[in-house]
Amino acid sequence: MEFQFLGTSSGTPTKTRNVSGLALRSEGASHWSLIDCGEGTQHRILHTSLSLWNLRAIFITHMHGDHCYGLPGLLASAGMFNRTEQMYIVGPRPLEQFVRCIMETSELGLPYPIEFVAVEHLGKTDVLPDLEVHITALSHRVPSYAYSFTERTVEHKVDVAKLNDEGIPPGPIWGQIQQGDDVMLPDGRILNARNYLLPPRKRRKTIVGGDNDTPELLAVEARTADVLIHEATYTDDILHKMGPWPQHSSAKMVAQFANNAGIRNLVLTHFSPRYQEQAESPSIADIEAEARAAYTGKLFLANDFERYVLDRAGNLAKAS
Amino acid sequence: MEFQFLGTSSGTPTKTRNVSGLALRSEGASHWSLIDCGEGTQHRILHTSLSLWNLRAIFITHMHGDHCYGLPGLLASAGMFNRTEQMYIVGPRPLEQFVRCIMETSELGLPYPIEFVAVEHLGKTDVLPDLEVHITALSHRVPSYAYSFTERTVEHKVDVAKLNDEGIPPGPIWGQIQQGDDVMLPDGRILNARNYLLPPRKRRKTIVGGDNDTPELLAVEARTADVLIHEATYTDDILHKMGPWPQHSSAKMVAQFANNAGIRNLVLTHFSPRYQEQAESPSIADIEAEARAAYTGKLFLANDFERYVLDRAGNLAKAS
């Protein structure tokens, strides 16, 4: 399971960070998904190995412009590349009207069909063949959602010790068992595959949150998650100065929640442009320090173009 | 009069060229105008000296996405910067519905008013204090327009020879005459300012075309223009291979027109992404060679971020 950040700024782009966009893919899969599509996401994609040909689904967390204004241009470009495969677009209910109205007023025709899926109906549709997707309603100025992506299946591992104990030598038989197939031995014995497989590992799960001022809303989803990707728009002091209106989270709020929930990997993103990279203060380092003080797990602050890999043991690392 | 290209690609962005956007400003003016606003225009602006605070008007040539999909994000960012001054948005009639529908579905509120001006009503509105703006209908798949920008006024120049002949010494009196004020001399004589001013120079004029397959539609406007900025999406061979559907111009078509019309400066832009910078062929060099063969004036092929200055004598040059 791997993901790549295409934008990590909140509200407006900066010289180094674009507005929200995140590419997600199972390792080895040709298709990929996009979570949020701020303006300029297609420009970012040009500088990655991702292709609009293989983009299967776009998930929009909420209808604010910094999360969806890149959608029409990306759809148009996919059309100009003569894509013909259906594209899923998943999001809050106004998203379909947003896209249709733009297509109509700008006379945009597409050579591929779009299947709109309102978040409420996501449970009825198998959007991705390899990942289950669940939503959690968050708290923001407009309806906002987190998407949880969980592996549908995990690979089987044969019980090497048991097979050796029973004198079954490595070879094609082991392979059949690993596929989950029962096997008849030359002596007529039948091996029931499930008796020779180790208990399956935990299915990997990543939560990608939309804008949200109440991380605790993710408590249930977090119980089985390996990774939480969540906005940390402000540090706590500036969040309180701003007052309740923006309805965002501070680094401290998210870090405390993730720590209490026992999530092993936390990736913060969606930083207010006031936090500069190299500045004295406020700087991105302030956000990091605040989160580190409250969270003992593996913490990352996302940068544009960074690629992360979640291995089968649930360890998250930046890809080189 | 100066302008800066924010995007010079047609249809989709490339790694080096964004989709259409052009900043225009009278020298010394604090306010500026934007002609077309493809996706990512606000990102380009971040890397210039332009500010959304001083953007007075946006002119959209036609409703195709590569000319207007950057508008909602730019408006939103101007709002986040707490702009309060009114913004003019000029364009084809569906533009207002496009913007309003996006604002509604994405719950975008702006702290400044927008004044929509449909191109048909442009003559009734003084959008810019320093430039007259006229439209010319072009020929494309959707209604498309050229905007001609002409200086409203030119500076006065005193007739130095005549003032010297009449024994009027340089000093404050010359200044008053240059301002167009009549002057009473100490001896009671009254100088009528207009008798001591040289004939005014030609008012500078720049035409910025939208997508168009018939450059000759600009013949009347071209008679008094110093600069034509026009699409040259393809070379002539590829234009003919594509057939009539895209309704674009080739470099040859525009160059021949500009040559026949006697326009002194021609700037080509809006190149199909198939023309690469360094490639063997098709390359941007092919477009340039084709245009040079048909045009004897001063020819430029625009690149993103290039800034051009049109001096008072009607000479166009790239700014360093």
C-alpha cells in the first residue's frame, strides 16, 4: 500500500506546496486512486510516474475549492489523452452538480463515462477491486468525510514447520496450498489447505481525513488503522487565536488523538501557508514540535511529491 | 504597455508551459488585467511580481477549460488574501453561470464584489481607466473573442522649437503647456496650450486573440494595432491532418494574415503540447520557421513568464 502527496497546503497554493491531492495505490496495482483534487493537481501529476490513463477513482473529502477545483481540468486532460475507461467520482452530493454545471457551461465532452457515487451510497458500490472503502463523517464548515482504505485480501503463508514435520517436501504442493487449494498426495492422503496455512496477517488500513475540527470522530475507524493522514492546519496557539470559525485541527489535537487511539503512523498535512519552511516562526518546525510532544508513534509531516510505503507488517516509511 | 505570459500551452499543461493566461498592464499602473485564466494561473502568479490585490479585471476569450478553469481558484485565493476591491469579470455569457454555480456548490463566499460584464455589453462599461477595450468575434467551436486594448490618452509633448522661436524660456510655463493648460505671460499675452503642443503620437494598441480558425476576422482591428497576440496551435501540415474540427490556426495562417495586415509585432502562443522544446520534430522550432517564412515583421514565440514591453514608438521587446 503506497501513497504520494500531490499537495499539502491549506486554502491557497504556495511556491512549494500545492493545495490538497493524494495518490493511493496497492503495491503492484496498475490502477490508482486520487483523494482530493485541488487546482493544479494535474500539473503535479505531470512530474510523477502516475498516469491519468490508470486513474480509477477520485474521492473528494469535501466541497471546498482547495480540495476540488482541480477536478474539471484533470477530467478534461484525461479526455484529451483519449481515455475511454470509466472513471468513478466519489464525494458529497453537490459534487455531481459541480462537475455537470462546469461541463455544460464550458461545453466539455468526455470520451469516457463518469460514474458518480455519493458518499452515502459508497457501501453499495465496489469502487476499487483491491481496497474496501469506508466513510466517516467529520466536523467542518461543510459536510466533510474521511475515507478509510483497507486491503480486501491478504496473501496466504504456508506453515513451513508443519509441512516439514509431516514430511511434505517443498515443491508444487506447497504452491497449491499457498493458493488455498486442497491437495491429494501420491499416497492418497488429502491435505486440507487451511490446515497448512498460517493465520492471516492483519489487513493494512489507511485513513485519509478531510478537513475536520474533531479528530475523535475517527475513534472507531482508528482502532484497526495502521496510518492516519490528517490535516494539521495550525499550531494550537494560532488555532485558538483564529477562534472556532475555520473548524480545523491543530497539530496538538490530532497528535493527542492519534496517541490515545494507538495509531502507529501519523502523517500530518494541509498546513496553513503562514507556516513557512525556512522561517523563524511560525514555521513548519513549530507544527512538528507540537505534534512530537503529544505523539509517541511514527510521525511524518508531508511534503509535496513525497511517496510513502506501508509494508505488510504495518510499518510506514518514506520511499527514496 | 506591457504584458507577461502565464501560460502558452493549448488544451493541457506541459512540464514547461501552463494553459492560457496573460497579464497586461500600462507602464507605471498599479492595477493590471488578466486575459484568460487556465487552471494553475494563480500558481504562475506566485512566481511573478503580480498581486491579486491589484488585479482589476479578468477577460475570458471563450469558455473552453484551458482558458477559464483557473478562475474559481484565483477568485478564492484573492478572497483569502482579504481583497475588498471590486473585480470585473468580462466574458461570454455562460461565464457568469459557470462562476456562480461553482461558488454555490463549493460554498465559496468572497469578501469583495464581482461585476460580471458580458462581452456584448463591454462597450457600455469603462472597465479599465487607462485602456479602451474592444471585442472582435472570432471563429471557433464555441463563441470566442479577441480583446483589443488601446491607450485612452497619450502624453503631450511641447513644441520646443516654437517656444524657443517665440522667446518663451524653459520653466514652469512649459510644464503648464504640457499639461494642456493655457498660460498668461507676465506681459499679458495668453498662450493657447494646443498651439504649442506637437501632434500627439499614435495611441498604442494590442490585440489579444482567443482561439480562432480565421485570423482575417481581425482585419479591421489590425489596421491600427501595434501588436497581435494570437494562437498558433499547429503547424500547417498538422492542422490539415487534424481536419477542420479543432478550429484552430496554424502558424502560417496567422503569419500570412499579420504580414498582409502590416502589423509590426506578432506574438504567437497556445502551442499544442505535441510541439516539444528540444525535440527533433514536431518542435516549437517548426512553428517558428513556418511563421518566419510568411511574416517579415518582428516575430516572437511566447514562453511562460516572458514579459514584453511595447514602447511609445510601437516597438515591442522582451523585457530582461
